[in-house]
Amino acid sequence: MKQKEEENKITNNRRDFIKTTAIAAAAFMIVPRHVLGRGFVAPSDRLSIAGIGVGGKGKSDIAMFASSGKADISFLCDVDTRRAAASVNAFPKAKFYKDWREMLDKEHKNFDAVSVSTPDHNHAIQALAAMQLGKHVYVQKPMAHDIYEARILTQAAKKYKVVTQMGNQGASNDGTRIMKEWYEAGLIGDVHTIHAWTDRPVWPQGIPWSTNIAQIPMELDWDLWLGTAPKKEYVNKLVPFNWRGWWDYGTGALGDMGCHLLEAPFSVLNLKYAKDVQCSVGSVYVDEFKRGYFPESCPPSSHVTLTFPKTEKTNGDVKVHWMDGGIQPERPSELGPNEIFGDGGNGTLFTGTKGKMMCDTYGLNPRLLPLSKNENLKIAQKYTRVKDGSNGHYKQWVEAAIAGYGKKELSSPFEIAGPLTEALLMANLAIRGYDVMREELGEEVYPGRSAKLLWDNDNMKITNFDEVNQFVKRDYRQGWKALTL
């Protein structure tokens, strides 16, 4: 009996020891910030990030995360080792992969979040894969290539309860918040019309696909770069930048600049989903009276008009005009003849019942028109500013991810970025519909060129021109699984 009591005592002591040791180990790993002292960051207050696409914009994105002082760049992934070289040198401790699928499969237990900065056509599949592993995601603009993808990512953020941010860093600038305060103070009345314009594209558009097949650079995994897009032979001057002008990979000037120029109207007016869209596009003539037909390429210029339903911030529908390729709206009469319209090549103009206001790219330099109205203007600050503005956009996401889902406010989470992205892609729907060709009685006709497309938002389809719905949700290349929640 005494021996059994001693055995029980030893067993209990062992259990107490193991329990105490486990608690001590946990306490050692999760160190309160105040114990470390000022200037030190506890391991539990750091975000471990894996970057997919780490050259070009991806390079600057991960550098900004690292500069927050609260993030570790733990893994790097890029299909092109030439483009990745600078990031590999900057973060020598980060393990490098070429295939993002392999990285997620092997390393997902070793990082907290993923940055996606790849060509548009692979954004959604990479971001969703990370989200389904419970990883927070930062995705470059536009967050998706087509409308269906944007809708899925928006739903996924809520389903998987991860912290999301789109890379339209101007959303964190003061400008949008200032214009919200002006608008809500009634300075320009009820806004009914928006104009946004850009001098992009600054890459070739409105051209035929190259027939000059080139040697694939040894540093580039071309098949992985293609990803979800159709199989094609490699051609020069597509990678790393000019892919933006081809529908299989990019989203044109709208995808490049729309998130920067239309974020302010979406924020100020609380716009969501458009109900109709129409467009006209620039023509390229290849011979006398012979118009070029290049449906694979985005057009050289376009003017798109979207109608948004009334919101709690407006008294009625809002017309949004988008212009690219250097096309600009008429200068407002309130602007002096030598005063700069927008920033010269880009801008956003709000027209209300009592006045107008405009801003530059990224919501910068907001001002009322005429400019004399800005003298001695004093409106109380209502909205909290993001420290360091657009540069703070990155740290804002890092801190929100550390805090956890729903704990901190973000400037462009997918619940906001999703509808904004869909608006841009709906504008592209009209542009692509412009080149949809039918044969009727032996003649080529283009019904999309004279149509206003009507949008059924719940079912994600155009109701009066079915051929264009093929662009709402594209088919992925064989071997790449379609997005599902």
C-alpha cells in the first residue's frame, strides 16, 4: 500500500513537472512587450511573411513590410530568378522557392501571411490558396483578373477570417479622408457625376500578338509564369511589364490605375456595385479605311461610363466616367485657364449640386473649385489619419494581421477593395464586349459597340448581351483548378 502511494506521488510529481515546464516554455516564447523594454518587439508581436512575386513592385512591397519593424520576410518565391535577385540579396535568411504551390505546401506552418505581387491573372488563385490555409494576405491591385475571382476573394476573407489589404496604397493617404469630411459638411452638395482619367497605358496596346517566338530565358519558369492563362509560346517584351496590355494576363489601364483614381469616389460616396456600363474605345487603322482587329489586346484608349445606384451618401444614381489613353474630360469652368487639371495626366473630379472638388492620383492634393475656396478653409477633422499615409498602408496591414481578424481598421480590406475591383473589371467587360463579333447574313457585326450592358449583380451576369459573360469568369488552363470556397 505504501509502495503504491509512493508510485502515485512520483507520477503526480512528474505530471506537475511537465505541466509547469510547459507553462514556463509558453511564457518564454510569448514574451510581453513591457518585459523587453522600450524599442524591443516581442516574438509574438511580429508577422512572418512569405512573398509571392518579389521583383518589381513585389520587391518594394516586402521592403515596406520589413521597414515596419514588426515583420520578418521569411520566404521568397518568384518564377524569375533575375527579377528576384535584389530581394534575395536583401533578405538572405529567407528561403527561396520558384513554385508558390510548393512553398505553401512545404512551409505553410512556418509563416503567418502572404504578399502577392504577380501579374493580374495569377492574383486570385495564389491569394485564395493562402487564405484557405488561414494566412493573412496583401494582394497588389487589382486584386483579381475577372469579376468572379474578385467576388470569391471578397467572400473568402469573411469565411476564413483573415486580414486582407489590397495594394492601392493611396487609400491610406489623408486626401480621401479630407474629401469625405468636406462632402459630409455639405461643401459641394450632392455628388451625381465623377470623372477619372489617366495618361496610361505606358506600354503597347491595340497591337497584334507577336509571331516572333523567342528563346525562354534560363532564369524564367515560363510555364509557371503562365499559370492559369492559356498555353502560349514565349515572346520577347512581354515579361516583366508589357503583359499589362494583353487580356490573358493583364487588365489594361483600368487595372493599373483605376484602383488609385476611383478609390476616393468609392470611399467618399460609399459606392458598391454598378448596375450598367457602356463604352467607346480608340481605333487603330492598319491601312486605308481598314480598322485593325486585335481582340487579344487592350485598346489604346477608352471612355467607359458606369451607373451606380443611390447610396446613403447620395440622393440618386451616380455616373462614373473613366477615360484612359490620354483622353480627359472637359476642364471645369471653375478652373483657371492655366491651372493644372488633376496632376496633369491623371485626376479625379467630383461634381455636386453645389460645387466641385478634385484630387490627383492616390487621392493626393484634394482641393475645392474654384481654388480660391481653399483659402482659410477650416473643416473639423472627423476621420482618423493613417500615420505616414501611403507608406503607412503596409504597416497598417502588418499590425492588423498581428492583432487578428476584425481587431483593427484597414484602408482597403477586401470588403472594400472587392466592389472597387469589380467596378473596374465591369468596365473592362464593356471594353471586351466592344470587340465581340458575330456573323449575320454574311457580314461581321459588333453588337457590343452600340449597347448599354445591364448587370445582374446577384447572379454576376449581363442580362442583355450574353456573349460578354464569357469574360465574367474565365476558364483556367488544364491542370489549374477553378476557384471554389
